[in-house]
Amino acid sequence: MCGIFGVVIRPTSQLSTAKIRKAFETMAKLSESRGKDASGILAWSGGREIVLKSPSRVADILNSSSYSDLARVLDSTSNSHEPIVLIGHTRMMTQGDRTCPENNQPVLMETTSVFHNGIIVNEDYVTDLLGADKRKHEVDTEVFGLLVQSYLQSGHGYEQSVKIANEQCEGANTYCCISSKESALTLTTTNGSMFYACDLQEMSLVFGSEPKVVETALNVLGSQIFQSAVKLESNETLYFQIENPQKIIARQIQTIIPNKPVREMGRFQPQTFELPVDWDRIANLRRCKNCILPSTFPGITFDANGICNKCNQGFSRKTLGIDSLIKVYEANVRKGMNNEILVPISGGRDSCYGLHYIKNVLGLPAIAYTYDWGFVTDRARRNISRMCGALGVEHILVAADIDLKRANVRRNVEAWMHKPELGMIPLFMAGDKHFFNYASQLRKERNTSLTVFSMNWFEQTGFKTGFAGVSDNSVHSKTHGLSNLNKFKLLGFYGRQLISNPRYLNSSISDSLSGFSSFYLSKMDYLQLFDYIEWDEHEINQTLRSRYAWESGDPNRSTWRVGDASAAFYNYIYLTAVGFTEFDTFRSNQIRAGQLSRESAFLTLRQDNDPNIEDFIEYCNLIDINPEVLAEKVRSLGPCSTRET
């Protein structure tokens, strides 16, 4: 879940060091979209291995005096008949505190430096095989490096050691290893998330985690020695012997401290912490006689038989049949589009099943894509790694400026705490709506035949805008939508809230507006898998758990929203204030569709709605707000009975 990129250029290529550095710096800037939490650069020059690391974005390294010094060293050795080697890494932190330099890339072993993109999901198992005493750092990359080192010590060759280590580490992982002893570089991947262009005659190589990174660098180099970017296929290893082997006699390591302080995540872990719920009061709410929606649901009315207006409207969604999706796919391929399908994956159950269905059931080539805005859970990230690794699917990560996103959410939560208003809760999630824009951009960039999301119609949560005075009963082509009139109404509500609570006038406004535009105003150039096949909760859960060891946390809880770190927080607000959560709407939609009885819904609802204390604390830590203070503010909203309509 990071970006790896690099160049190895032979001096006889006639390329100037200035042009080589420009190509490398261009790759670095493009790769920042894959991670801005930390970064690292490695260079070989004049018998030295020079490593620069930073607990921040790669731009901080490129703008540092240390990188300027490195550039001068490269320029001074341009006539030494030694190759120029530059490798970089942009990190989205998934494991290992970035403020500890050893956790950032490259991870340095005795004679090997390792750059890693992905998550090793069987890290604990491999650690036990190696011996826990060998581990020194938190980052899982160390496990791979230790494996390579152990196989080298047992007599295996360098390339073979890298291959075996890659086979033993489960998940979607890509590695770049450079050996000072062998003067060789290897690239290997379990899921095809690496692209390269090389010329063996000239002994030159350009590589990156995405084809656009490589192609852009080739354009900068303007050299005819390279062909276009080639994909390194799943479980394939590229071994590249660097010409004129340099004997590395010294390793120089420097940490670049950014001008802007790195904000560490909150560390609040209370010994005792509760999220109390007045279950008796909730049980006494008047509810629809057909579904389970309560009288506190915005815009709800009941007829003489006690049936709510939502049930009287019905729930009629006919699946179109998978043949219809295949026809659209084949038609687009005939038009000249790539035969791959872009499958957005959040690490939650439906998107993971969607990737399985496209790749394993339909047998169609797929590319997975994730937009990580800082609130994708670690559990979800491991699930993404499991799925993409097992299926051999390339995974494209677009990582936001996570520090900024979390700071924006914190500012909006603090504004909300000053003047709580249920209609403003969706503002906390506005930052993730760019998911749709980036999906559209990636489809154009990779020319994929389709983009297939895996939302299902049961997860409609229109009550969230209902609390903003916007009730939309229009029929939309997608699971989420509003009529144009209601879009203006919603903007008007937000505008009034900003006037009445000026604390919302903070640095998050532009991000929130662009999120609104992405979600409600952008062209929806994607299909939804569950418009074509039936959604079956049991089948989805069974498939993911039995075939992929998919994680869902507490087995007694619903598997919905396990990938969203914010769900525990906002659902506790709704449960405390109005006595229901989005699970009530989900189960009610299942009842209307004939998938679930009302009795069964009530049996599952208590477990669905039981506050997730662990995830609530984790969310508060991510935005650096004391959970006790936040929980107390939520409870101050008052009993749900006062909000009945």
C-alpha cells in the first residue's frame, strides 16, 4: 500500500545526471499519491550507499539540503563509469510508527536493502518460524528481509532467496531488493503491482508501482533505449545484474526532519470505558408493524394498520442478470477498451466479494483500486492484501494526505460538539467521497472496459440527509443519489449551519465541497455488481471467510462496515439520539425485499447495534480527541423519546 520507483542507468547511455534526476523526481511526485505518511530514497554512488528517510511526504526529501548534497555527489561521479542507481519509496503507514526511522523504507539488512509495498498478513507465523528474537522493529517488511537473509546464509543464491521469501509471505506484496554484495537488484510481486522498462544491452532499468510512473519517466529521459512499460506478472521475479559492480564500502543514513511537525495519532487506551445505551427506552419506541423502523425516523408516517410509508412504497429492485453486465463489458472491449475491469475495494465484505466474483466466478481480468483517506481500518487493509494476493490482482492505492484529512475531521467533530446537529453528521465522512472521482480518473488512465462497484440497495441510508430536512423518494439509477432540487436543499442546510455555527468555517471547507461534488454532481460512469446478481449475506460471508480467511472482527457482529473506522462513532450518535442506526434501515430493506423476517431482524438488531467500544476508541485516537469527552457530548443529546415525530 505504498509506492516503489527507481532508475538504474548506465553512464554510456549518454543521459546526463540532471536528466536522470529529473526523471526520478518526476516519478517521486507521481508516486506520492500512493502514500504521504513517510518516504525514503536510496542511492549508490562512488562506493557509498546513501539513504535518506523522512517521516513525511517525499517532497520534503526532494526539497532538503541533504538531497541537494546527494545530487552534487551524483553529478561529481558522472564520469566514473559506474551506473547511477536511485530508488524511492512513498509510504502509507499501515504498521510501524513512522516517527521511528527503522520502520520507514528502505528497511536495511546486512547486505540487502528492501523496499516493500503491501501487507504481509501471515507476519506472526513467519516471525515464529524465524524466531521472535530476530525481530527488532515493528514494520512487517523486516520479516521479508530476515527471510532473504536466512536463505542467503543457508547457501541459496540471491535471486532464489528472494523468490522463496516472496512465496512464504502471504498477501498482496511487491518488493524491490538491492544487494550491495551481489551488485544486483530484484523486483518481485505476488499480484502484479509493478511495471518496468529495461534494456539489457545498455544495462538500464526504470520501474514503478504504476505504468504512468514508468511511462512519464521514459518521456523525461527521452531515450530510445527503452520500450514501453511491461507488467511484472504475479509471482514473477526480475533479476537485474548491475553492470560494473560497485563495492559498497560505506552506508550513510540520514533522517530528514520536515519543517512541519509530524502529528502523532492519539494514544488514549482507557482501562475502563463504556458506551451506555438506554435499551429499555429504545425497546419502547413505536415501530412499523411490517419493518422495524421507529417513529424517530425522519419523515416517517404510519397508516391505520401501523405500516410505515417506506413499506407502503415497497422495495422493488429486479436484478438485471449477469448476462447483461457481460454484454456491456464485451461491447466496450470491441470499442477498443482494455479487457480489464476496475474493481474498487474498501476491504469491507461487499467490495471484497465483488472482486472475488469478477475474478473467480466470471473469470475476467481485474484491477483493484482503493482510496484510503485515513479511516480505512487496519482490518480492512489486511483483507485487501489477502484478496489481491490470493487472486493475483494488481492493486492501485490512492492515498490522501491522511494527516490533513484527519485534521479536517477533527475540526468538524469539534465544531459539532460545540453545537450538535444530526443533519451535520455526514460532514464527518465528506472526505471519503473522492473515491468516485479517482475511480473515474483511473478508468480513463488505464482505459478499462468497466468500473464495477459493489454497493447493494439494502444499504441505502437516506435518513442521514433526512435529518437535514431532505427526504428523497425519487428513483435513482444508483444506490445513492438525490434529485437536483434536494441537492440544493442540502447545500442550503449546510449553509445555514455554517452561519449558526462559525466553527465549521475551517480549513476543511474546500475538501467538504469537493467531496459533495464528487458524490452528488460527478458523472456516475460505473456499474453496480448487485444490480446484476442477487445479494446474499450468508453466501458472501461464507465465501470470504472460508476461501480467504477474511477478517470481520467480533463474529457476533454484522460484517457490514468493518472497513470503515468512522461507523462506530456515528452509529453511536444515532443510537443514543434517536434510538436506531443504519443497521435498522438495512434490516428493514431486507424485510421489504423478502430476505428477512421481522422476527429475525429483531434478533440480529441488538447485536448489530451494540456499540463497538474498541472501534469508537480507535476513531477518537485517529482524530486525536479524548473518547470520554466525545462520548459524554453524544450522551448530552438527550433521550430518543424527545425526538419522536
